[in-house]
Amino acid sequence: MKKVRGVTLIELLITILVLSILAGVAGPSFVESFKKRKVISAAEEMYSYLQQARSESLARSANIYLTVRGMTTTTWSYGLSYERNCNPNQTSNISSTACVLTIDDGDGVFKDNPDDSTDKADDNVIFRVDGTEHDDITMSLAIKSGSTKSFTIFDPARGTSNGARNFSFTNDEGKSVVVQLSLLGTVKICSNDYSEYKACS
């Protein structure tokens, strides 16, 4: 009968030591990569919202507003709507202050009967994002030119915006990704901290 040899205590301790060293080396890199992914995710979501606001404005032949709140904090929020002062913290699509866009539910009819909130709820879709979806990310707004309001308007004739803005997303290490909106309505992402993007000018 063949003798089966087990693992000795010394071999087990050496294995644990090697794994501990590898974890110690890889750990900080993994944490940094995770924080980088979070800030990039927040910035890319804003990028897609700005692109959508512009395309919705052109497609619907109507002004589309992007309203922001809670800048320079981690409790920020923003949303899209037909109204200039929608509340991006509102989560009910039948509220008069909700950030909503009308999307037909398939019946071909948008019923806007103020006495029947279920009609409106069928077609009002909430378009909002808040900081709770992106833990430990601070958002700030820098107005570069144009209107100094807390909302941005996209014009339905040319897809232009009423002001150039920089939306900065910063993680708890102070590293940022910036979403730049021009007066022409073009949107770009830049960063002085991450090589995936061009440096911000």
C-alpha cells in the first residue's frame, strides 16, 4: 500500500506567509483601482446624461433642462426635464417637481389629467442620478461662460447649451475626472489624474 504524505505545518506556514506578502503588495493597488473605477463611473454617467439631454432636445423640438443640486458635497443630484427647476431629489414620477421626460408606454396616448395621477404615471419616466449611487464621490460645478443658473438648457434648434460648464467628480483621494460641456453642446471628458483621458486644459 502506498503511503500518503500530508502537508507539514512548516509548508502550511510558508504558504500563508507567501499569500500574505502577495496580498500586501496587491491590496493597495486593488483599492486604488476600485476608487478610480468609481470616479470614472460617476463622470461617464454625467457624460451620457448630457449627450441624452442634447439628443432629446433635438428629437422632441423642445428645451430640455439639466438641473443640479448639492454641488461640492457627496449628496449631489441632477436630473433632466422639460421644467427649469425640477427637483432631482424627487423620486415620485407624478410629482409636479420631479425630473421627468415623457415616454409613451406603448398605447400611443399621453394622458395628462391632473385628477388622475395614474394616467400621468404611465408615461412620465424619471431621469435623475444622485450621489448615493456613487459613494464617496464629490461633484462640483464650474461655470465657464454663459448663464450662471444652476440649470443648463439645451436648445432644440441647434442642440446648443446656454452655458459652458465643467462638472468635476472627485474621489476621497482628491483625484478627479471632469465632464466638459461647451456652448455648442459638445461634451468631453478629461482628467489630469488618469491617463485614460486627455489632460484638462
